[in-house]
Amino acid sequence: GVANQSQADDLEINAGDDIVSLQILYLLEDAPVAMLHATIPAISKYANGLPLPSFSGLMVFVKEISGKSISHSLTTLKATGADEDTAGMLQISPHHPLLSLHELYLSDQGNPIFTSTLQILTEKIDLQILRNSDQSSNQVVIW
């Protein structure tokens, strides 16, 4: 696909630049519990029709698609309601309460690499955040 103006602004690219839009549905006992939407600027070989690589994990996939390495992210947590598309994927009613984690992933130099939004049904899973005091390897773990 191509970036709209909002995506372009977030990623510091031009509207109309090639992107890969990724959706991942997380299941627990065959029932949907979370949905990830990611937007990744694509390097020219994928923009020119080369098939996308197989998915072997989000960070590996992003590096392959964008040609860039991620060093850190900025995360915004907020309560939201499901839009029509997310409600359909999560098999819930529109406006159902969700916990939304919006992340902007950055390079060592602070340049945007990709964005993602993870929407979680909080009544079905717990969110635990592991933080090291030196912040060397913080991570979010979802159960």
C-alpha cells in the first residue's frame, strides 16, 4: 500500500510512499484476545513487486522490509473503544473497551522506523511489564 498523510507524518516519510500494513490477530484457546496493526515503510525491492519475506517475528520482519534496525520505542497506553474493523476481528461489539498500546519504534539516531498499535481485550488477558532498573532491556510481556 501507500502511506496516507497521518502515517507519513508519524514515520517522517512522504504521503504516497510505499508501506507494508501488517495485521496480527492474537488468539487464546482459539478465541481472539488482541489485534496488532503495524505500518512499515518498504524499501524499493518490496515496493517493486518482490514477494514479502516469510514472517518469523515482528522485529526480524520489520528489519527485512525496512532495511533498518530498531533500538527503542516510545509507547502510549490508553483506554479506547473498538472501531468497526477491530470489533469484527476480535468478535466483539463496536465501542467495546480495549487497552491500546501505540508504539513508535526508533533507530539509535531517533529516526522513526515503524509504528504499531496493539489493542487488547483486558478481560481476557493480563499485561505485565518487565522493567530493569538500568533500562537496558525493558520489555512488555502479555499473558
